[in-house]
Amino acid sequence: MSIVLLLGFTVGIILALTGAGGGILAVPLLVFGAGLSIAEAGPIGLLAVGLAAGLGAAMGLKNGTVRYKAAMLIAGAGIVCSPLGLWLAQRSPNRPLTIVFSFVLLYVAIRVYQRSISSSADTSGHEKFPPPCQLDARRGKLRWTAPCARALALSGVVAGILSGLLGVGGGFVMVPALQRYTNLTTQSVVATSLAVIALVSISGVIASAASGHLQWAIALPFAFGALGGMTAGRLMASKLPGPHLQKAFAIVSALVAVALFIKAI
């Protein structure tokens, strides 16, 4: 049980520091640390990540960094699509599902590493083309347009399907999507991503619990550990350089992806 708590604590810290990584690493940690299959680990990862993200989002709301309207739109699209992913996961053999997960994780690792290099090299903060969702500096709110709403809703659809299928919160989709489609600050991107992860994850947990696919004996200590990790990670987040965190997460994710692939074959 102490191992499960420690695994959850690790997920919470990663989620707090990156706004993205905790969810996608939760499942492989449970696979290797608790001996679960991808389908068994998915709902447990969703519960832990959802609760930890909810705590982080509450902190962001208190600080005024969560763009709650954007979060509700993205999460609404994700919640509608999450049951489809869950239905597919429960009917997919473990080996192919593990291989798919390993490739998704490797892709995320490569993308995060590329962004960390770009962040270190380019400090100008200027985009060649302005994103569709622009923050009104005077009002402190996003200017809503049809392209903005469409881009964010599509991101929610992708996050929702992957959330149900692989047991991830969707943060690895949300953070780059918010960075690409908005001009929000990094702090606001992470906080808004956490709000989306919380809403989408909890909807998946409810569906999974209702169908009897959630192992509470492992899920509860894992979730408590993740809450502790989120609290500690949010206290540390402002003191650590973002690009270095992204590189470290990318390297760890790539190693885990390779290990999952080897385990599957």
C-alpha cells in the first residue's frame, strides 16, 4: 500500500509542475508498480489525476489564473466523448492497448522535448501568426470568436476520447492546445488545463465506477498520494525553471514508453 501511495505522490508532483505529465504517467506507473493491465489502471489513474487536478484548479481559481469559460467549453466536449473511449478500452485486448499507449507516450515525450528547446531558444514571445483565442488585456478575459470556440472544442473532443481509452486526464493534449490556440500566460495555461483535466477525468471515473471497473482498494491510496503530491508540487512550481522540467519529463516519458513497448511484446 505504501508503494501505491508513493506512486500517487509522484503523479501529483508531475501534474503540479507541468500541468500535463501526471496523467499520462499514472497508468504506466500503475502497470509496473502495481501489476495492473492498461484497462485496469486507466480508471484508477483518472480518479487520482482528476482529484489532484481539481485541487490545483481550485488554487488557480483563487489566484484568478483559470479561464473558466474556456475550461467549461473544452471539458464539455471531452465529457461527451470520454464514454466512447472507455467503451473501446473495455473491449480492447491488453497487448495492443499497451502498444498504442507506448507510442502515444513516446510522441508526447518528443513534442515536450521540442517545446522545451524552443522555450529556451526563443524568449521573444512573438508568434508568426496570432492565435485564434486572444486575451483582452483590459478586461482580463478571452475574446470569443467562432474559430476560437471551434479550436478549443476540438481539443476537448481529442482529450475526452484519449481520457476514456487510455486513462489519461488529457493534459498532454490541453497544454499544447492552449499554448497554440491562445496567448495565455504559462501560469494560466497550466491552471486552465488542470480545470479541464479535473472535469473530464471525474466524468470518466463515474462511468467506470458505474460499470464496476474501478478497484477502490488501489484507487483510494493512489488518489490520496496524488493529492499530497499536487500540494507539494504547487508550492515548488514557481521556484523551478520550466524548460528544465519539460526536458526531464520528456526523458522520463520516453524511457517509460520504451519499457511499456518491451513489456507488451
